[in-house]
Amino acid sequence: MKVELQKKIDLKTKPRGALGQLEKLALQIGTVQQSLEPTLSHPSIVVFAADHGAAKAGVSAYPPEVTHQMVLNFLNGGAAINVFCRQHRLHLEVVDAGVAADFESHPRLVSAKVGKGTRNYLQEPAMTPEQQQACFSHGARIVKRLKEKGCNVIGFGEMGIGNTASAALLMSRMCQLPIAECVGRGTGLNDTGLARKIQLLETALALHSEVNEPLAVLQTFGGFEMAQMAGAMLEAGRQNMLLLVDGFIASAAFLVAQRLEPSLQPNAIFCHLSDEQGHRKMLDVLNAEPLLQLNLRLGEGTGCALAYPLLESAVAFLRDMASFESAGVSAKTEA
């Protein structure tokens, strides 16, 4: 199928390769779906939200209660991800994976709370093995439900004060890189705050120096939202869906999922290069080429929503653009 798809792309009325990354994207989507006429059905973005026990230690510029406040903003339709999903006609769901507050029922809210925030990894592992497994189960259940509704492309976003620190720890341990090369400013730390963040994360890595296996690393340093994302990504791969991976935190969750199931990689579309300094190196480890570079560092799945129209364009040209033969245009002669 891949050879047939490439031939179809090459015979469109354009110089070979002239549509650049769109051609690679069309080839990827067609290969995943094993079709010369791929489709995008019921595109959805799921934002997983949870609190982190280490947030109160100073790894973020914002207080932990902002997680709860931002989830309410998502539910009220006022966040950036709401705006972009409305603009591009994307279905949006928000998952309470472990916010340290309770919510009233809401049609956009999925209740999957494993606990009211993780424990503090500066003192003990962030979650128990049982909590991690519960997160994977919740993530799989959410994806299966969307699949049953006809979804074949799903974007992954997150919200959780302190989760850039968790992502940096996951990256440092699994990519064997110094934490200073993985840490960024997150929600806006100044130089003093960044130095403190690095010092705290070095302490956490030293405390858990024996932890190396992907699931153990996730249990030790991850958040409930990141664990549910990883579980959802694994299920999306089993369902042969397209995965839209957002920025630094979503990529760290994907890194865990990919280490557990390497065959997941071909289904993943990396939507943008985050302004978090560790993201470029993480994408290099994953051998991934992002679609956009807009200096984003918001999370929420915003990069997925912004990149989605490029998937639509890739599918549209593959399906609808004329070939040299059908258009009666002379193809390039060999020079």
C-alpha cells in the first residue's frame, strides 16, 4: 500500500515533492488507514487534567489551584483550546484525571479521577502501581468510547500545574539526559525560579536513582493526566487511530507509551515544536518531525487543534487533486 500511495502522490499535477511535508503527511495517513482514499472522521481532542503533589514545592510559577480554575474555564468555553476547537469543528472533551477539587456534572466533562492529585515525588513515588493501572484503564475506556462514535483521529492535550517538571523528569530518566537540558520555564518562571526548579528536580532524580523501567518512571514522576494520556495513546494505537501529539508534556506521555509499544510510532503525528527547551531533544530521540513551529508553550492540545487543518489539506489533495493523466498535463520528461 505504501508504494501505491507514493505513486499516487507523485503523479499529482505538481513537481515531485513540491508539497513538502504535506506529501509525507498524506503518505502517513494513507498508510495507517491502508487506503488510497483516507478519511478523517469525528476528529476529537481530549484534554486530561490533574494536580501534582510537587507543585507546592515551587516547580511552577502558578499555584496549584489554577488547575481547577482552568478546567472550569475549559468547561465554560473560554480557553484557547475551546476557541480553536470551535474554529476547526473539533469535538472537545475534558477529563478530570485527578484534579484536587470536585466538579459538578457537565456534558463536556469526563470523570476519571484516580485521586486528588499525585503524591510529592520529592518525598515518595507520585503514584502507586495500582493508580497507574487505573489511569491506563481510564485512558483506554475514553478512547474506546470515541472510537465507537466513529472517531479515527484523536488529539491529546493536558492541564496540570507542575506537569512540565514531571515531563522533564520523565525525559531525563528515559532519554538519559541531564535534567538541566530537559527543564524549561513552564508557565513562566524567572531565572531564580528556573534555577530552583532544576535544583528540586535534581533532588528528585537522586532520591529515585534506581528507577529506570518506563512504567516505574511514570509511576515515580508522572501525573495522573500524563498516565491517562499514555494509556489512551496505547489504546488509540490498538484501534489504529491517528494520534495528534501536542507539545512537551504530551510528547513525554507518548515517550512512555512508545517505549512500552514501539509499533505506536507510525500512528503519531507530532503537531508542533514547543518553546520548552527540552522538546526539540525529545523529538530528536523520537525521530519525529513536528508540523508547526509557532513558539507555543500553552498545552491544552492547542497545537493539535492548530495543526489539524494540515491533515485535512493532506487528505484533500490525495483524494481530490488531479493527476497528470486525468488533467491532460504533460509529466516531467527525464533530463
